[in-house]
Amino acid sequence: MEDAPGAREAFERARAGFEAHRGLGVRERLAALSTMKAVILERRDEIVERVMAEVGKSRTDALIAEIIGTVDWISWLERHAAGLLKPRKVKTPITLLGKKSMLLRRPLGVVLVICPWNYPFHNAITAIAAGVVTGNAVVYKPSEHAPCEGLVEEMLACSEVLRDLVHVVYGDGSMGRALIDEGPDKVFFTGSGATGAKIMSQAGAKLIPVELELGGKDPMIVFADAPLERPVAGALWGAFTNAGQSCSAVERLLVQSPVYERFMERLIEEAGKLVVRPDDKGDADIGRMTAGFQRDKVIAHVEDALARGARLRFGEVPGRDSLVVRPVILDGVTPDMAVWRDETFGPVLPVMPFADEAEAVRLSNDTGYGLCGSVFTADRARALRVTEALEVGGVSINNVNMSEGNPGLPFGGVKKSGFGKLRGPEGLLGFTVSKAVLIDKATSKIEANWYPYTEEKHRRFNRFIDALYTGRRPRLPGIARHGLGLERFSQRPRSRG
Ligand code: NAD
């Protein structure tokens, strides 16, 4: 972009915007976001077109993830943000009798949002909306591999508030580093673990808080009692939507042994019906991959697996001459293969049989990642047990990639998939800092715990503690007597008696 700011200028503009709009309430900020939502809905075909051209996803993939996912989040904010951000009364314990407590939510200041290339519109607007509604200004840097130049700015153009508060900067990792050097009040990063680690160490040196939404190696577990058609269709969509370039794509499929071969036959049959074609009119399932380096990683994972004895059950080793990659299904895989161990981020589905619930959980958790997972079974109790046991940030039961479909639920991983949450109350409040307030009366009395300390005061505090905390329950007469005894000291600011 010709007039896109550099790092320093973006932060100067964002800080000025933050100061200029400090006084705005949540409702006014929401009004700006609602105006933008209307623009997104109105111009959705154009947005879909732009994203398709840049990253190559299928038209329906773009519509579902980039548009529905985004407006759903803004709609959720319209309903819930004001309630979540308003000052809240907090109970005050008996030890602080007569006082009141409150919790305020305050913006952080200028939040730096750094995004990857796989959902260039959705990732950008979701984080921007969360930043703005909570009262922050935002500096946003898209990936150099999918900058969608000017697109976010066109959405922001509908509102002066948004134009002042949000500033888009273009560039690669070196620009990312320059932006962190400007001292944002928080870095909200979505991308790979390797970059996340670099960002954390750069930000750590300046004590800048970071939130990391990183990669995954999500397991999908299919028990023998699940009706077959649904997990077959779910596995194909979960693994291949966005050509597998989703952080929460199904990257490991575990199928219980008694139905394994039957399941594989159906999976392969249905995979054969998938339409893979870029620039579709809404009639293709999978588009192209976004970048050559990502396709090469897919090739490396498939070649490594085949060299180590995996079976190619569907598809072929992708060629290096095209970004159109037909889905690959492998079995006979082992835990040491890259395709089972590392994030592939492409249309490859390795499948492994398992004997029982314990083995399914063990295999699922045998990874450094922990983003999401899914479990298909007719046994509800088992589904909940497995859900508890999976070391992940979200689980879909008899569905796939869907815990993130509800904007009221937090999205984010554990282990090497990162920390912090996006969306849901937790995700929203992550863009704020709490301020604890204790309110007392304006009187001439002092506090019993203020000076002067005396032996008598010390004794009374001890008795008060005994009455309150020792024994099975608080002893009210003792609390009253010793509480009142201590209260006497409040009347005598200067006496040591
Ligand atoms: P990446 O880490 O290579 O790049 C992400 C962003 O970081 C880009 O904008 C890049 O320019 C920037 N960057 C690179 N080096 C930097 C540095 N030193 N300092 C600051 N910024 C720097 O990731 P990618 O290839 O764009 O995206 C793919 C990864 O993102 C996958 O691992 C995927 O799982 C993950 N992802 C996670 C989520 C999630 O919500 N958990 C969502 C989407 C993608």
C-alpha cells in the first residue's frame, strides 16, 4: 500500500487515536463495529473474491469461515460486550466489614495484532473487533503471504472511530520485529510456534505481555459404536477444508479396530467424490494450496511417511509444479513419522487404528500440540470421559472443528499450541486489564490494622482469627466480640492504649 504507515508512524497514529477516543463508551464502539458488520455483509462477494484470489480457498470455504465466522463474532459482541465490560460489584468479606468492592475493566492501550495467511480476513477482523470494543487502539500486520492489501482498510473506512483506532502495516517478519520494538501494550499473535517463540523472547525483554495462538496436530477419534456416515464425512471436511491449512484441521484420525477397514473403505470412496478446483463458482470442495513452501512441506511429510512404510490409501505424492493438491490419505503410519508428529498444514490425513478408549486417549495426547480434538461415539458418558482426558483447548463431540464455531466459547490451545484465548468472555477480557477498587467511607476513624500496633491489638487479632478460621465453621459470637473489640481501636487514632 502506497500510503500504509511504517512501524513508528503506525504506533504514533494508534496512540493518538487511543487518546482521542478514550472517552467513548462501549455502545459507541459497538456502533462503529455494527456499521462495519453491515459493510462486510453488503460486500461479502467482493471479500470472498479477494480472499480466493489471494489464498486460493474454495468459494464456500471462504464464505463460511471468512464471512460467517467474522460477522457471528461481531454479532456476539453486540449482545454480550457491554454486559461483560461494565463495572461489577464484588462481595466484600467480613474481615473488611463496612466496605464495598468493585471490579473495573480497562483497555490495555495499543494492541499489536500479527496474523498468519490462512484466514486473512477472519483472523484480522476478529482480533481487531475484540481490540476496539474493549477500548484499545490496534496496529495490525497481516502475513506477507496473504496481505489482501487495502481490504481491511476498506472495511474500516465506514467509521471515523475505526479509522482512527486501527492502523494496518504491511511487511514480513522484520516488520513484525520493528513493530514489537515500538512497545505495544500487548502482542496478540496467531501463527507458527517457531515465530511465537521469537516474539515471546523479544517481547519478554521489554515485559510486553503476549498471547500466542499457534499450530495444532488435532486428533479425531472414532469409536466403533458411532454411525459410520457422519464421522466419514466429518473426517473429510475436518481434514481438507481450506486445503487442510487450518490450525484446527484434523491432522490425525484414530478409528477403533473393529470398524477400521469398513471405515477406510467408505472414507476412500467418499474422498474420490471431492471436487478439487481453484477459482470455483461455489461448486468445488477444495481450492488450491496457498504457497509453494507449504505444498513442499506436504510433499516432504508424504514422502517421509511412504519411505518409512506407510500405505498410500488415497491420492498421490503431490507434484512440485502446481498448488492444486489432491487430498492424500495414508495408513500404516507410526508415531515417529513426521506426518503423525509434526503439523502438516495441508490436505493430508494419516489414519491409525486403536483398540480401546485408553489407547485412543494415549495416542491422541502423545504430541507436543494441544489445540482441539473431536470424538465420535454413541456413548455419551464415554464422549465426556474422553473429552476430559484430551489435553487440548477445545473438543467437538460427534462434530469436528466446531467448538470454535460458537463465538461464546473460548478458542485457544494448551501445550505448544499456545496460551490465551480468542473469543468467548475469556477471549474478550484478554484485551483488557482489570482494576480492583475498594471503597470506604470518608470518616475520621482509622483502621484497626493501622498503626499504632499494641500487644492488646495483637491479642485481639489472634482471637478474631481463631473465631473466624479455626474450628469447623466461623463462630459468630466470637467474631462479633473480637471484631467490635478491634473496632474500638479505630476510634483512637493516636492512642497506644
Ligand atoms: P508464521 O509464524 O510464519 O507467520 C505469522 C506472522 O508472523 C506473519 O505475519 C509473519 O510476517 C509474522 N512474523 C514472522 N516472523 C516474525 C517475527 N520474528 N516477529 C514478528 N512477527 C513475525 O505463520 P504462518 O505460516 O503465517 O501461519 C501458519 C501457522 O499459523 C500454522 O502453524 C497454523 O497452525 C497457525 N495458526 C494458528 C491459529 C490459531 O488460532 N491457533 C490460526 C491460524 C493459523
